[in-house]
Amino acid sequence: MMLDESTPECDACPLDRRGFLGQAFFAILAASGMSSVTATAALALEGSEATYSIPARDGVEIDKKGEVILVRDKGVVYAFALSCPHQKQSLRWKEAQGRFECPKHRSKYQPNGSFIAGRATRAMDRHPIRREGDIVRVDLTLKVRRDEEPERWESEQVRVG
Ligand code: FES
């Protein structure tokens, strides 16, 4: 059946055309193993701690309010500070390149936060993270720097898959 602009909305249909296309897009991403970037919000934001649902698949979630980037990459979940370690610009996920990039001076980072190139001189800062059932708890008061605490930086991750 051809669907054109004159096709009336169906009250019985659970999705309009935009919703259907959106779901189809994410289904294709999931099937291809590609990651996606979505906006997210903490389930709870209690003072120094934010809780998030464990992402169901690999991808990038950005919580602007909490200033946290939640990444699931190859079954491992990380919580990063949203700001670039160079001059605090908000980092962005570059879907086509599969990496983070700073819009200010173009520093580049791997999905696990490792530094690739640019003016920044260290990896993305990680927040302490721990799993509790189907959620992860993220300590917002602390940013672990790889150049200062490399072993702790490596350990701030949760394997979920
Ligand atoms: S602020 Fe990000 S590289 Fe300078």
C-alpha cells in the first residue's frame, strides 16, 4: 500500500508515520550493531548520585541535566563527564566516525574515553560507577582523571553483557 500525504491518520494505529519511521531507524541500527546517541535523564538525581537504567544495547546516552555521558560499548558501561577535559566544552558523539569529538578544538576520544588526538592532553574523565540490579549508580561528585589515577580510571566501568 502506498502512503501519501493525503492518507488520513488511523485512530486505531499505535504509531503515526513519523513514529513508525523512527522505530524502523532504531531497529536498523540495532540490527546492524551500530550505536546511536539518545538523550536520557537520570531515574533519580539525589544530591551527589544519579541512577540510570542499564542501556539495553551498545550506544551513547547524554544526560544534559546531570552532565553525564553514559556509554555502553561492547557490553561495558561507562559514565563520563560531559565536559571536555581541555576547556570544558560539551563533548559530542560523532556517529559516522564512532567516536567523541569536542566542537571547540576538535579533540577526539574513543567510545571508552581514551584520548586519540587534539589539544586535550588526557582521556575523558570518568565518574565512579557501580551496578545494582538493573540500574547503575553514578557518583557525580567525583571525576576520575586517567593521568592522575590510571588504575582507578580503568576500573570505573561495569560489565553488563
Ligand atoms: S575544549 Fe575540547 S579540545 Fe579544547
